[in-house]
Amino acid sequence: MPNLKDIKNRIKSVESTKKITAAMKMVASARVRKAEMTVKASRPYTQALNEMVGKLLVSVGDYSAETLKIKSAIDNYPALLRVGEIKSVGIMVNTSNKGLAGAYNANVVRRVLKKLEEYSAQGIKTYLFVIGQKGLNTLKKKISSYNCEIVKSYLSLANKPTPENSHIVTEDIAEYFVSGKIDKIEIVTTRFKNMMSYYVEDWVVLPLDSVEAIKERLHDNVIDPLMEFAPDKHNILQKVVPMYITNIIYQSLLEAQASELASRMTAMSAATTNAEKMIASLSVEYNKTRQGAITQEIVEVVSGANAQRT
């Protein structure tokens, strides 16, 4: 027969866990609403910026750095727009710093490992730029069998993504791309759908689509040829291209943060419900055990009384 004290201690332990998961659910619920508003507010700007960059690229035609003052790799927009043979790929991975978010981090890491396997099979080397402690810890253990290297990690970005912090990632990635160490830049992130769901996506940052593909996407809705640019189109592209890359990184971080909070809210809600069910089950077990102990005591008393009569 189970010990009444052990069952009671277990009930108290589960009740304590339930309080923690319920509190975490409330915090995640409050934060995910704010994150959802931020994501939805930023999407129209991202779409408009992408269209504007496409129109500029089609309008300019030939890219030139002759009139530009280039101080760093991020200023060299013609080099950022180069298209060549893909021999190495840089992948930015969006994960969280904390766990207890369901399968959020596992889903992202699983997609990354699948891509690493595909690229390794093609003889393509991969460089990882990892956002978040969870992704960093897991990937360090699992990439040894692939032609892969973790070159940068950014832990603070997972907690508070900002355009300024995103620009730091842009500068690092630009250095690798312009120097020729990587020929393609991708982001493995999650797309926030609603409070209850998200899905993992691959975003290609560089190289950009060809002019023909951009024209087809824009349906020839390019910039008016009579429009004048000051100082000139190349100087404008020098500002806009880094802005475009930074915004994609920032948007991916916003989407990832909202997805993480939604996943944590769902996970903590399920954990709280399971704790309630476990407490109810343990309470029934406790009552049965207690009733059995009382019955046993009554039987022993009656048996003792009968024995004295005889």
C-alpha cells in the first residue's frame, strides 16, 4: 500500500510546479500579445522596402562603386549584390536563450541540421551565425559530422531584438560575403502565424533575385524613368541595400520572438492542465489509501475485541 505521507508530499510538489507553469503562462501570454502587434505592424514596412529595393535594382541596371566612399564591407553594395557559384553558405539561426518553450528550439535546430546534411552532401561548407543560447548549445554538440563551423553567436538579440543590434549582424555577415568566404546567406527562423501556431521557414537574404525575376514579381511596375535621384542611384543603393538586409534580419528576429512566446504559452498551458489532472489523480489515490488505512484499523480493532471476548 502506498505511503500516505509520500502521496501528500507528491501532491504538494505538483501544486508548486503548477503555480510556476501558470505564472509562466500568464507572463508569456502578456508578452506574446505585444510581440504579435509588433510583428504585424512591421510586415507592411518590410514588404514596401523589399519592393522599393527591387524597383531600384531594376532601374539602376549596372552596379558601380566608382562614386562611392567605401569604409567597410557593408558600404560596398555592388559586392553585396554579386552572384556567383555557391561554394559556401552562411546560415543565421534564430533560437531562444531559455527553454520551456515546447518544441520551438528543437524544430529550428532540426531544420538547420537537415540543411547542413544537404550542403555537406554537395560539398558546400557552411558557416553558422547563431542567435540564442539554446541553439548554440545544441549545435555545438551536433555539427561535428558536417562540413560546418560556428563563426558568430549573438545571445542578447534573442531577448530584445532591435534594428541597431540587427545591424551588427548585418555588418558581420557582409564581411564574410564581400570577402568571398560565403557565397549565399540564409536565415532559418520561424514565421509567427497566431497565438497557437508558427512554422519554420528558410529565408534567402543574398544573393538577390535576378533583374528578370524582380521584373516578373513586380509585373514591370518599376520606378518611373523620368524620376531623378540625388545625389545618384548608386549612393542611394549604398544606403538602401544595407537597410534592406538589416530589416530582413530584424523582421526574422521579431517573427522568431513572437513564435517563441506563443510556443511557451502553449507549452505552459498544457503543463498547467497536466498538473491539474495529476493532482486530481493523486488526490483520489490519497483518499483511497487513507480510506484503506482507516478500514484496516477498524478491522484490527474489531478483531482485537472479538479475541478478548473469546
